[in-house]
Amino acid sequence: MRSTLALSFAITASSALASPLLDIRDSRGISNTTGLPASFNQTTGASNATALNCTSFVKTFELTSNNTLLAIPIPTGAKAVSDLVTDFVSVNTNFTGEYLVGSNETTGSYDIWMQYCEPAGGATKNATLELIHGINFDHSYWSFNTSSNGTEYNFIQAAANAGYATLAYDRLGVAQSSKPNGINVTQTATEVAIANAVAEALRNGTLVPGNSVQPAEQVVAIGHSYGSAQSHGLATMHPDAVDAVVLTGFSTNGQGVPLFLSASTYSPASEVNATRFGNYSNEYLLSGTIQGDRQLFFYNGGYDEEVFVKGEAARQTVTIGELLTLGGPIAPPQAASNFTGDVLVVTGSHDLVYCAGGCIRNGTNLPAEVQTLYPNAGSFETYLPAYTGHAINLHYSAPETYAYVFEWLSQHGL
Ligand SMILES: *[C@@H]1O[C@H](CO)[C@@H](O)[C@H](O)[C@H]1NC(C)=O
Ligand SMILES: *[C@@H]1O[C@H](CO)[C@@H](O)[C@H](O)[C@H]1NC(C)=O
Ligand SMILES: *[C@@H]1O[C@H](CO)[C@@H](O)[C@H](O)[C@H]1NC(C)=O
Ligand SMILES: *[C@@H]1O[C@H](CO)[C@@H](O)[C@H](O)[C@H]1NC(C)=O
Ligand SMILES: *[C@@H]1O[C@H](CO)[C@@H](O)[C@H](O)[C@H]1NC(C)=O
Ligand SMILES: *[C@@H]1O[C@H](CO)[C@@H](O)[C@H](O)[C@H]1NC(C)=O
Ligand SMILES: *[C@@H]1O[C@H](CO)[C@@H](O)[C@H](O)[C@H]1NC(C)=O
Ligand SMILES: *[C@@H]1O[C@H](CO)[C@@H](O)[C@H](O)[C@H]1NC(C)=O
Ligand SMILES: *[C@@H]1O[C@H](CO)[C@@H](O)[C@H](O)[C@H]1NC(C)=O
Ligand SMILES: *[C@@H]1O[C@H](CO)[C@@H](O)[C@H](O)[C@H]1NC(C)=O
Ligand SMILES: *[C@@H]1O[C@H](CO)[C@@H](O)[C@H](O)[C@H]1NC(C)=O
Ligand SMILES: *[C@@H]1O[C@H](CO)[C@@H](O)[C@H](O)[C@H]1NC(C)=O
């Protein structure tokens, strides 16, 4: 029996399309981008950005979280990682019974690297946006760009243009943040506790050193992929932490999870690239092939090759503990029954990881099923950018997506 640790629950109901999709494909099924609007070309519209005022720092959090104990030793090398993944994705294996041995109230001290940005002269909106990146990325997912002046593929810049302050961080285990035991400590429960502490500190005005930033009146968690799973965990476990969640690259559909784990061809990061990760412990993994990442994160015709190559060169690690608690701090994911804020789900129409390549099926909008997890939300909406795969921020559709998100926030008083 396949594990229930990951996002492995099925769609049960259908609902009407929340947004129209104009996705033209040729006779071979390859997307035809000939008719794309001009704004799909990222070099347009990058000319009149608001100046950014950013400060980066490391914040230490002392926290307790209920972690999952996994009877898994530090892998000895690539073979041990492959064997584990095979066991996890295979039918007729008893993965949960074999490896899930209990839970542990885990206390730790974690250093998290973060960057706070606001429009020069101050934010004009009351909501601060807490940005939580997904697997393969670090905080720079939110300010990815290929141009010399850095306004392209830049959610943080677009947010500043719209008047919002943002707080982006390297998740626990990633890049410049702490890298504790990646089996039993660097896991979803710990990271949700960190996301909650970040929101609290934004609200009480103590996050930025010197308390130089006013307490945030409102906080919105905006995740991508695994960062969305953590945002959902936040809404579930700490329903008052944030006023709204924007879950990008997300759904309740688990079909793509085995594809994701297999196509990532994970190995210890230190073996994949000793230059970048030579001092990482072996339970910190890196995807093994450029081909797998292309399949999983990008939609043919919807992105610039230069962006893809740059993303690959900068790709970051994930731990075994994170992969085995992907579904959330409570697995399978539970409803955020006490969350009364607003919810927006933004998933690429061709997301392979969360929709197995098709988010619209026979008139059913798969990401709309997320509503079943939010029975008491103030509002619920989905937006499915066309010609777009899993790495939403790295596709041509990004400016359209930003415009939608900021308009949605504004319409909801945020
Ligand atoms: C692509 O779309 C354009 C405009 O919609 C159309 O004129 C063209 O024939 C299409 N090309 C193919 C190969 O389908
Ligand atoms: C994007 O726009 C620029 C400026 O108009 C143009 O030079 C470039 O060829 C366009 N790129 C694509 C991929 O259409
Ligand atoms: C960014 O670069 C483009 C192209 O070189 C230029 O037109 C634009 O003025 C620059 N924008 C800023 C904010 O510097
Ligand atoms: C951990 O779980 C136990 C049992 O459900 C609960 O009493 C405790 O408050 C939880 N601790 C944390 C830090 O969430
Ligand atoms: C995680 O905890 C389990 C249960 O205590 C233990 O068997 C396993 O060795 C631990 N793994 C690591 C890498 O510490
Ligand atoms: C899975 O393993 C657990 C723990 O060893 C055991 O209790 C359970 O019966 C096993 N389930 C199956 C279907 O083999
Ligand atoms: C539980 O977590 C604590 C840290 O809070 C750690 O010292 C202890 O070894 C953990 N127990 C197990 C069984 O992993
Ligand atoms: C930049 O932000 C800092 C607080 O982090 C503030 O003290 C300073 O006045 C801001 N500068 C501008 C030009 O807005
Ligand atoms: C921010 O909050 C204040 C009240 O605290 C309100 O007067 C103002 O309209 C709000 N601004 C925006 C942009 O919502
Ligand atoms: C940038 O220029 C466009 C077109 O002139 C305008 O609509 C938009 O509001 C400007 N954006 C900013 C942030 O000034
Ligand atoms: C603010 O929130 C942080 C994070 O939870 C906490 O550590 C800190 O003690 C709080 N400070 C005040 C003054 O409430
Ligand atoms: C490892 O990373 C370095 C630095 O980014 C890069 O130059 C090198 O090509 C990478 N090596 C491999 C095998 O990917």
C-alpha cells in the first residue's frame, strides 16, 4: 500500500470553472504561443518599477513542534536514496508501517535568513506578504530575474509596485538558513512553527532588527508548492496567524506526487554538486537531472530557456524528512476548519506536480477542490494561468498572475 504520508487523497466532487482558459494547442498537442498577449513577453513592462527598500538579516527562533519520527538512518549514498524513493512510490509496499515510528515534541533553535522589502517611502497597503518558497528553490524564487536591473519575474518588485511590503525567507534547511537533522527535524511541522513565528513577529513589530518596521496590521501567507502546503498547515494549526492565504502551485490531487519523487532522481546533494553542497549531510538531497526538473516544473512553450537554465544552476536542496511529510504537519492534510480568512489558489493550467499535467479535466477545475479544506473561509477563488507549469513565477504568464493576485488582495481589503 502506498504511503499516506504525502498528498495522496482523491478528488471527490466537481465544481464549475473559476477562470476561463485560453490555451491553444497544435495538432501534436504542443502549445501554440503565437497568439499570446504582449505581456507574456517579460521584457515589456519592466521599465517603470518603484524603487525597493530591502533589508536582509538572520533571525533565530526557539520553537517546539510535534515532529514525525522516521526510522530512517542518514543515507550512505545515492543508492540508499533511490531505494527509499522506490519503496515510497511503489504499490504494495508498507512504507508508513515500516518507517513511521511515532511523534516527538521537538524543541530547537533555528536561524532563518530573511529579506524584508518595501517600496521606498513605505508601503501604502496594510498587509505584509509572507512569502514561502517551494522545493528546488530558495527565497530568490520570489525575485527571480534575468535582466540587469532585476525587474523581470520579480514578485517582490511587482508587490512593491502595488504598494505591498514583503518578507521572503530561506526555509529551514535551505541555502542560508540552519540545516539540522534532515530526517526527524527539518520537516513540515517545524517549518509551520517557523512560519507562524514569522507572522507573529511581523504583527508585533519585532521581526526586523531594531524594530524599525511598524507592526503589520495584516499578514498574508503566500506559498509556492511545498510553501503552499506549509501555508495550509499554518491556516490549519494557527488559524489566526494570517488574514488570508494565497496557495500557488497547489491542489489536493496526489496523482503527480510519485511522478515528482521519481523524476527528481534525488541523490545526496553533496554527490550531485560537491562545489555547492560538499559540506551537507547526506539526507539533504538535490534533484539529479536537468531533464527531470524540466518535465516537472516547466510547460513547453510557456517559458524562456534562459530562465530555465538559470533556475537549474541555482536549484536548492530538500530533506528526506520534508519529502515524507509533504502533505502537511498532519497527514493526510486536514481541513483548516477554523480558518475564516480569504483563500486564493493559483495553479498553472498544466502543473505536472499537482495536477499530473492537467488542472482542467472534463470541465472540472482540480485546484477548486481545495475549497473542501476551507469550510469556513471568508471567500474562496482559483486562478489558473494558461500555458503554465508548476514553477509559476518562472513562466511568461507571471506578470498576468501578479496582476491577478494584487487585484484579488485589494478587492479583499488587504
Ligand atoms: C497558432 O495560433 C495562431 C493564432 O491563434 C494561428 O494563426 C496559427 O495558425 C496557430 N498555429 C498552429 C501551428 O496551430
Ligand atoms: C520581447 O520583446 C522584445 C522588445 O519588444 C523583443 O525584442 C523580443 O524579441 C521579444 N521576445 C519574444 C520572445 O517575443
Ligand atoms: C530596466 O532596463 C530596461 C531595459 O534596459 C530599461 O528600459 C528600464 O528603464 C530599466 N528600469 C529601471 C527601473 O531601471
Ligand atoms: C503536540 O501534541 C500533543 C498531543 O496532541 C499536544 O498536547 C501538544 O500541545 C503538541 N505540542 C505542540 C508544540 O504543538
Ligand atoms: C529518527 O528517529 C528515529 C526514532 O527515534 C530513529 O530511529 C532514527 O534513527 C532517527 N533518524 C535520524 C537520522 O536521526
Ligand atoms: C505495516 O507495518 C505495520 C508495522 O510493522 C504493521 O503493523 C501492519 O500490519 C503492516 N500492514 C500491512 C498491510 O502489512
Ligand atoms: C525528541 O526531540 C528532542 C529535542 O526536543 C531530542 O532531544 C530527542 O532526542 C528526540 N527524541 C527522539 C526519539 O528522537
Ligand atoms: C527603508 O526602510 C528602513 C526600515 O527598514 C527605514 O528606516 C528607512 O527609512 C527606509 N528608507 C526609505 C527610503 O524608505
Ligand atoms: C489601512 O488601515 C487603516 C486603518 O487602520 C485604514 O484607514 C486604511 O484605509 C487602510 N489602508 C488600506 C490601503 O487598506
Ligand atoms: C507603469 O507604466 C504604465 C503605463 O504607462 C502605467 O499604467 C503603470 O501604472 C506604471 N506603473 C508604475 C508602478 O508606475
Ligand atoms: C513577538 O513574536 C515573536 C514570535 O512569536 C516572539 O518571539 C516575541 O516574543 C514577540 N514579542 C512581543 C514583544 O510580543
Ligand atoms: C556545481 O555548481 C557550480 C557553481 O554553481 C557550477 O559551476 C558547476 O557547474 C556545478 N556542477 C555540476 C556538476 O552541476
